[in-house]
Amino acid sequence: MTSYIKAYEQLIHDQDVADAVERLDLCNHVTIRMHQLYLQSHEVSSAVHHFKIHINMLRSCCTDDDEVLAWRRWHWLAASHQLFAELLEGVAQQVPGIIDQADMWQFPGFHYQSAAAHISRLQQWAREASS
């Protein structure tokens, strides 16, 4: 896990590694693997913690002012929530009771709803961009 964390941090902080789109896309892939490993180890809280970090990074790095990243922001946010919901559902089926239903960030439904909201925002952005 340590190597994934270091890779993620380097991609965020070292802008010389690659352009912004490539770095953020790699962050998405590293994050997926980290979530898989955390959930395989039944560390749901750690997976949620990293998910929050990743979502905040996507929100802060991808602004509507940047034409290259603007639409990707909403796409990446939606895809991240969708995939995390699916991973949470998978671990909940394997280990019933592992998900703390009182923590909305551990509840798959929250992430499905968030994914839908981000898709709606992406559609709105596309309409505004085409007009």
C-alpha cells in the first residue's frame, strides 16, 4: 500500500511527471487499486478516507476555467462515485455487516446518487459549452 500512496502523492505534487490530464488519470487508476486493497483487507474506513482525499483533489485540480479539464472533472467525479459504490456493494455482499450504515460515505446509495448528480452537472456543462 505504501508504494501506491507514494505514487499518488508524487502524481499530485510533481507536475513534471506528466501533463495534468495524464497525472489525474493515473491518480484515478492508483485510487481504484488502493480501494480494492483496502476493501480486501476489510479496511472500509481507510478506503473512505482515501476516497474523500481523491474527490477533494479532483474538485480542486479541475476547474471550470480550464477547458482541458472542465468536462473531465464531472466525468471523473461521476465515475469515481459509481465505481466506489460498486466496490462497497461487493464487499458488503462478501462480508455482511462490514458497512457502517450510519456513515453516509460507506453507504453505496450515497455514491450512486452523487454519481447521478455529477452526470447531471456534466450534461449541464455540455449544454452550456455548445451554446
